[in-house]
Amino acid sequence: MNDSVHAWLDPEEVRRLAASLADHAPASGDPHRDEPGFGTGFVGFTHDEPAPLAAALPAPTVASPLPERLARVAAELSREASADGLFAVAPGGEVIFGASVHPEFHFGARALVDAPATTPARRARWRIGPDRHLELIPVQTRSGPVVLGIVVPHALPTVGLAALIRQLED
Amino acid sequence: MGKTTVAINLAHAFARAGTRTLLVDADPQGSVGLSLTRQSRRLTGFFDYLTDPSIPLDRLIVPTRMETFALVACGQGGDYESGSAGAGAHLSRVRSFLHAAASRGYEVCLIDTAAGLFGVTGDVVTACDSVMIPQQAEPLGIRSVPKLLEGLNRLRVMNPRLSLLGVCLTMLQHDIPESLEAGTALRQLLPPGMVFHTEIPRDGLFVKASARGLPVGALEQGAPMQAVFDQLRGEIAAKLPTQPRRSSFFA
């Protein structure tokens, strides 16, 4: 082994990172392989300061099935943050909530939820129009990780977002 | 790290092979332009396009003596030099640039970026179809590969179709065992096929070429080195699909 290199890094980590880069092509038969990805309307990322929510989100109630909690969160975001819909994507790309909600952006949530273990999913915020943002939020639920996609006119504030995530986590 | 040298001479190799090639300097230091034209610092370029939507691509194109080879200088650095623009802030303009280049018939757009994956470089990599990594064959450079791979994986989340063409060992010094060992170590670490067979040696010819503002293949003694880049072009071309591609370079 080459000590001037191998002694300074974790060869297995390097191989994992490299393997995940090499494995990029959608498999044949993958229903999502022809997704357009960034469309012509995509504007880019944003660094706007988030606007405060009109009111704090209610505290979580006794645990209920995930779809029910997602529906409640979607309704609250619509009321409090003028959200234009919420969808949720599980590993493997299945849309477990809001399948008809902004399907053109589901690709972003799929990419995040299936990110390799060596690069944990992080919250992402995309400006998708003059007064529209897509928030992609990884959440660890009892059923496993999901990524939420929420379309809002303003970026969601971190505090309000934490309360939202608590409603979905166990 | 040799990325600008690789970008210039690889673009020249593609152009010599008849591929309509656009070489873009997306490094605020302007290394590509400074290597090839004395007027580079006065030319409207890539960073001007990013900040001014009224500038058309045609104003940026610098023709060369080869019909298939054109350049875009870096332009004015502005806040990109200080890195204050932020990642993703100009992704849309980068994509607009690439669409414009493709619509004008450029089959390959090679973009030489600044080192690192933040700021505009991250946007360029996110917007491109594929990325190639020139990696200097020396221990310190090889030790930084994990960080680089991690950064690319993060960018791939935003562009799932981004492909890694491969890693090209550069500045290889056959008379220094540590350089050869570093190259060997990288080949052992990475999957088969991820490191190009072609290796770019450190050679004084590159200094002479830079002094004359030419690709190394244009020098009188440049034929052997030109053949190296022709070989690298062949390896890359074998990995590219037949439709036009947009590739970025960085280190």
C-alpha cells in the first residue's frame, strides 16, 4: 500500500463515494428515467430571508398514520404560509402523498431521498418563479425517510419548519 | 493542478478532430484567456454574461484560426472573485449560456472552472452534462480526492444526470517516485475505468506554449504531446453520447 496516500484517507470511503458517482444512469424500465428535471421555468436557488409564519404551528397530537399527519401539515401550511400544495416522496421514488401535486418537481425530491448514505440529504430551496419557491425537506419518520416538497410564495422559516417536522417524526 | 492546460489542449484536440468546440474560461483568474490571448482582460466574457441578461452569446465568442475552435474569455470577475455570489444563485444564467452555445452549433463546450465546488463553479458543474477531473499526480492532491468526490455527489443530487467522465492524472513526473506512486495509489482507490489511461506528464513544452499563447500541439516540437491529448480526446469521445454535450472541467 502507498503510505503517502492510503495512510491519509479511508480507502473504503473513497471507493463508496466513487461508486455512487459511477452509478448514475437510470435503469432501463425506470419509470422516472425521462423526467425533464430542470424545466424551462426553473429560475435557480434563492437566498432570500424567510418570512415568519402568521402563527406557530400547533403542537403534535397523538401519533397517527403518516398520511393523516401529512394531510394535516398540508392544510396548516396552506392556511399559515399560503402553500400551494405538498407532496412526499419515499426512497425508491414512490410518491406517498400528493401524487398529483406539482409532479414536475417530484424529481428533486427523488434525487434527495435516494441520495447515497455518504452524502446525507439536506434541505434545499429552489426559486421556481418570481414569487414561488420549492422547499425540499428531508424528514426521518417512523416509516423511514421521506422528502417533502412544498411550494410556497416565501421561504419557510427555520423555527416554523422545525415544528412542522416534529409533527411528522416520532 | 493542470486543469487549464488540460482544458486548452483537450479543446484543441477536439477541434482538430472536426468537432465544433467552445472553450470557456469560467475561472475569475482568467487562466485560459491569459494563456491564449493578450486581450483577454479587456474582453467581455462569461462572468459578464452571468450578470447582464442583455449580453448575447455572440458578443462573447472569440474566434481562432481554426474554424472549429472558439473561445469565451472570463470577462470581469466582479463579486465572483470574492465568492459572495453564493451557490446556485446563477444556475439559470449558466444554463442559458449552455443552451445558447448548443443552439449555435457547438458540439462540445469545455468549461475551465476555478478550483473547488462552491459559487459559480458549483453552478457550472450542476448545469453541465458531464465533468472531468484533472488531478495532479502528487500525494497532497490525491489526499484531497475524497472531498472532491463528496462534493460531486452533493451536486449530483441537484443534477441527477451529471456524469463523471473520469479522472485524468496530470503533471506526472516519471523521475520522481512519489509522483508515480501517487498515480498508482489513485488507480488502486478508484473503480476500473474511472481513471483515464492517458496521463499528462509535466513538461517544459507547456511553459513554452503558454509563453507563445498557443496550444502545445501548435509548437514545432509539439507533435508527441499533441498525440497525448488526441489519445485523451479519444477516451472521452468513447464515453460521450452522439448528441451534443456540455462538459465542465474543474480541479
